[in-house]
Amino acid sequence: MATFISVPLKKSSEVDLVKPLSKFVTSSFPAGEEQGEYVRAVEELNKLRKNALGRPLDKHESSLEILLRYYDQLCAVEPKFPFSENQLCLTFTWKDAFDKGSLFGGSVKLALASLGYEKTCVLFNAAALASQVASEQNLDSDEGLKAAAKYYQLASGAFGHIKDTVLSALNREPTMDISPETVGTLSLIMLAQAQEVFFLKATSDKMKDAVIAKLANQAADFYGDAFKQCQYKDNLPKEVLPVLAAKHCIMQANAELHQSILAKQKKRFGEEIARLQHAAELVKTVASRYDEYVSVKDLSDKINRALTAAKKDNDFIYHDRVPEVKDLEHIGKAALVKATAITPPLSQKFTDLFEKMVPMAVQQSMTIYNQRKTDTVNRLVGSMREATNLCNGVLASLNLPAALEDLSGDSIPQSIAEKARSIVQQGGLQSIEQLIKDLPELLTRNREILDESLKMLDDEETTDNELRTKFNQRWSRTASGDLYKPLRAEGTNFRNVLDKAVHADQVVRDRYGTHCDMIALLCKPEDELNAAIPSANPTKTLQGSEVVNVLRSQLNQLDEMKKERESLEGEVKAVTFDMSTTFLTALAQDGAINEEQLSLSQLDQLYGAYNQRVQVTLRTQEELLGQVQTSHQEFSSLKQSNTEANQREEVLKKLASAHDSYVEISNNLREGTKFYNDLTEILLKFQNKCSDIVFARKTERDELLKELQQSIAREPSAPNFNVPAYQSTPAAGPTPAPRTVFPQPPQQPPQAQQPQQAQQQPPAKPLPPARPPPPSFTPQAASTTPTNTPPTGPPTNNPPPVAPASQAQGPPYPTYQGYPGYFQMPMGYNPYAYGQYNMPNMGYMPYQATPGQGGYPAAPPAGQPYPGYPQQPPQQQPYYPQQ
């Protein structure tokens, strides 16, 4: 039976759902029949959890149905109860399914007050149990194959759904088993196993070999993707990796096997042998490396039998050239599997226990309405805050209200004193200087990560280019320069981001350098600050002038307007309205809800008056700021004659500006620190991506180099040449045996179709290597009688090597009457030089006649041998030396 991977279940601690949910129901709904129905539904939900998680589950569809029902109920109940840490708090505790720590920061056990966490873990168990149920199916039956494919696709979809939603559902680092890396790999594994099941079904149904080959090739591709994703991460049990590697090879071998059958049907016999040889290498790799996990004996025997038969037919009949594996046409792919979409309800028996609480259509409409309401509130509040910031900026540029507070010319203005205390509370110069000091270290760390990542790509690409130059067309894999274009584009983007960040850092430093002295002054004690500000003694008339009174009145009006805005902001945020009643009424009347029309109409009633009040404050501010600027010009003109007052005012302006700059610089530096820390995490992921692809390319490079070295070693080292006649003196020693012998089973033709001499031959020895097909000759050439016949003297134990004649001698050829165009080969022509196979001083094995074919066209006279054949009495020594 095939080996399939199944996933263990997570274990959960017991949770009491009855008490908190019942309390919410009794406090939210009036006493009566409806409340009692909801309380009973809560008790039923608690029982459902105990059945799904509180006991061991059998590997059966009924157990999976219980898990899916509980998951569906969680999805349905989630929007109907306010599950959160500050409202309806339920803490769920789950253990890691693989029971070990995580390289990615997870832990063996995790407890969270999150219903999303409970949903994620329950869905993981549903996927794990689906994989176990699928692995228990009888794959020898059609129903078992269909069920296994169904459950594997369900498991793949569930794991994939967790991958996409787990981080948003948890809002923190998950345990290793439900981390995106782990469940993503599990999803690929389940999809690959589903594809393998379809391959088994197609094989069982005896579909066309072209279809089966594509199914197997797609399964191999899926297994390869899963293997690549998990081979460098310690997030799955160690037994998974070898099984994935073995399955990848097995599926690829099956694809090659069935594609070889297709090649044989198309009379591409060389391609058939090449694909069978590749398949044999793959299963040999599995048998040598992963034999303890997966057995490939049956498949290996099947492939070897087919390869032996194909080689034998090609050696005797077709003589087709065997191409390299890299030159073969790629086998297509056919993906018949797809991860099941996780769209609740998943259970066929699901009924919502809280269906009457709030209809789904109303809940969805309420969500959209709340978003519209939030946007409206944010727009009103935002416009008021923006106007207030503008007002503060204008007043700061005019040194107001500090200019009016400083009419005495001796004491620190109240606004400046408040700004100084604010800076001291925020840490003063020391906090900014520490932030500025940390930035270069963070920048250097990010640059080093990026440089190291790109250097890995550069080094691998350089090696790839060198090998491509060395091997030319033989180096058939995709160029690294083309493969790395997306990664390099991503790296360039990171580089540009860092350059912009460096420029922004410099701008912040320059601004800090400009205001550093004034900020330091604000950090000093009050008496030192007062001493550092120039004193001025304006005339008494300036204190009681009409201009000062008007300006102070205008500033008071602006303060009142700001307070009104704060009050108005509170009123806008406090507006509430229960739209559920409106939506329920619309649903009952029309059967559907026109959410947009109902929401916009209600929001206009609620916030129309507030919008008008906001617009009034904006127009009022614009008028008041114009009046303040006019009054300030008059006020300034009265002070121009006093040089000391002007100097004092300049210092006060610088102090006010320094405070504003301090706040902005602090915010910028904190944002910069957060930016660099966040970028570090992103760059580390980019580095891992580069490392993974470089390692994969290195593995691919090593395999390709090994194949090239083997193919080069098989090539002849020198061109063919004829041995001079004087070197062909018969030697006394025995003829050496060939270095390489390919054992083949003897092929004994029917006795009635063989000449008498052939029947007296000893058992056939191992066949020589495959020869190219002979060229066609005309019938006239075929009828020519060979002039060179082998000697017929008595045999010896050690016959001397045959001396080359004036023309190279070749093995005798029978006449193939069943194949038009193939005739007896004249012995005066030899297309096969002895040096071609590097077998000097060795004879050739007599060519075996194919069963079912007739003898030669004309029989020789009685007692004479057939033309071209050596006379072989019963004691005749065969051409190959005895072993």
C-alpha cells in the first residue's frame, strides 16, 4: 500500500461556555421564552464542544462531521456575541500538535482569549482528522479512492485557510503547528496526496497512458513544492521530509514509465529507453535513501522488466538512438485537484443554534452601517482638529499669547513656562540624543542584511555564468540572472527605501542642530531660563493700550471657539442609534435590506445639524484669525521703537518654535526607530527567501554537474581508426573478455525456423551494446554473395583474433523478410567500425534471428554453410569467450 502522510490532532483544555454565555444572554435579553431558548442553545453549544474536543475521535467520517459542526457553529456564533478581552472573555488553551518548541518563536502551549484562536485550532483538527480518514480508505476500491481524494482536498483547503487567516485571528505569534509556514506546507502535502490518489484512480481505470503520465507528473510537482517549502525549516516531524522526497521521485518515475509506453506506441524506441532509464534511476534513489519509509520494489521490478524488454527489442530490431534525459520533451501536467474552499457551513447536518438571535443579513448591514457612521464621525472630528492645528500654528508664528503675557518685560511668559515643563517631562535633550544615536546602528544592521542577501545572489549567479560558459548548450537550466530578476527588483526597492530614510534622518538631524541651543535653554531651571531671556521695560501706556485690549479679546474668542469644538467633538462621538430595528423591519417587509439608502438617510438625520455647527466654527475661526493678524501688526508697530523689547520677542519666538520642533523631532525619531525595526523583520524574510533559492539552485547545480560528468565520461575519447595490418599478427594468448557486459535473458527462436547450425549453438551469451540501424540497400545489392567466409577448420580452445581484411568485416546479418527495405548486408560494407565500441581484438556475438521470421531466400547446396555464417559444428567455440 502506498505511504501517505497524516497529521496528528491538537489537544485542548476544558472550557466552560455555559456560565459566561448564559450571563450575557440573561443580561441582554428580557426574561421569557426567547431567553430560555438561548440559554438552552448555550448548553447545547457546550455539549458540542465536549463531543468534538473532550474525547478521542475515531478515524471515521462521523467524527469529522462532529468537528465540522462545531466549527460551523463557532463561525455562526462569532458575530452574535461580543467575544473580546474587555467584554465576553473566554480563554482557550491548546497544545502544539507536534509537541515541540518552534524555531519561529512559538511555544508548546498557548492560551488566548480569542474566539478566532479557537476557530483556527478546531479547523486544524478538522484538517488533521480529514487526512487520517483519507489515509484509512481502501485504495483498491473506486469508492475508497473518491473518498480519499475528497478528504485530502478538504484538508488542503483547511490548512490553506489557516495560513491566510491565523495571524489576523490571533494578533500574536502562534504555536509552530498553526504558523503560516507549517500549515502552508501541510496544505501542499495534502494537495499532492490528493493528486496521487487521482493518479491511482486513473491507473485503476486503465485510462490512456498520456493522461496518467500527466497526472503523475503533476503529483511529482506538488510533492517537490512541498519538499522545497519544508526542507530548511524545523517545523514538521523529521519523518515527513524523506517521504516527500521519495514521493517526488516515485511520481516522476511513474510519469516517465507511462510516457515511455506512449513513446513506444509512437515508435520512438530510443525515447522509451531513455525515459525508462530515468525512471529506474529515480526508484533506485528511493530504494537506496528512503527504503525505510517507502517501498518501491514492485515499481522497480515493473520498470526494470520494461527497460530490459525495450533494450532487447532496440538492440535486435530498431537500433534507435537513445537521447539524453535533458533532451527529452517535457511531460505535460494535469491538475485534477483543488483545495476545498472553506466557506461555512462545512457540515451537511449543521443548524445554527442561535439562528433567531440576529439574522445574518441584519448583522452584515449593521457592520456596513457602523463603518459609514465611523467615517462620518471621523470626517467631522478631523476637520475640527485640522482647523485647530492651523489656528495654533498662526498664533505661534505671531508669538501669541506670549507677547501679551510679557508686557512686564521681566518674568517668563506663562505659555513659555508650560512649554519648558513639557519638554522636561518628555526627557529633554537626552531622549532625543539617544534616539539619534540609535538610528545609525539600526541603519547599519539593515544595510548588512540587505548586502548579505544580494551577495548570495551575486555569488550563485557568477558560478552559474562560469558553468554556462564552460558547458555552453549542455548547461540547460534557467539562467540565474533571469531567475533572480524579481528578487533583485525587490532588493533595489529596499535599497531606495533605505536611501530615502537616510535623507530623512539627515533632515531631522539638521533641524535638531538648528534648535538644539533653544531646546537646551528650555530644559534649564526656571531661574536660569529667565536670566537667559533679555529683559525689556516697555512703557506703562503699552500695557493699557486699546490695541492690547482688542488683541487679548480676540485671543479669548479663539480660546472659547476651541473649547466649543472640544464639546462639539464629544457630542458627535456620543451619538448612538440602534439601526438593527430599522434593518429588521425592512427585512420583514421587503425580504431584503437596502442598506445604503437606509444608512445614508439615518446618518443625515443624526449628523446633519452637527455638520452645520462645524462649518460655522470654521468660518468663525477664519474671521477671527484675520482680525488677530491686523491687531498684531498694530501691536508690533508700537513696540518697534523699543530695541530691547524686539530682542526679547525674538528670543521668545525661538523658544516657542524650539518647543514645537522638539515635539516634531521626537515624533520623527520614534517613527524612524519603529521604521527601521519593522524593516529589519522584512529584510530578514527577504534574506531567508534569497537563502532558500540559492540553496535550491546549488542542489540543482550539483545534480546537473553530476549528470554532465557522467555523460562526458561515456563519450569516446578519440575518433575511430583502423588497426594497421602488421599489428594484427595472431597472438598465442586468449581473447580478453569485454569490460562491460549487459546481461540479457536468452531469446530462443522456434526450432523450426532456425538453421541446423543455429540449433547446435551453445546457450547465448550476454548481448553487445545496442547498434544503430543498418542502412537500406537495393535488392540487387542484397543478392551479392559475400566473398569473405570465416575459416572452417577444427576449433581450438583459444582461437586467435581475426586479422582485419582489406575492408572492415562486420557481423553477418540475416534477411528480414517481414520488414520491407531490409535485406542481407553485403560483407564488403561495414558501417560499424570495431573501434566504435572500444572493443579491439574481440569478435561479435552471432546475430540472433527474430522469432517468427523466415530463413534465407535460397538454401545453399547440401553440406555447405550459409553464406556469411561461420561453420559451427557442435564443438565450435562461440564468438564471445567463455566466462
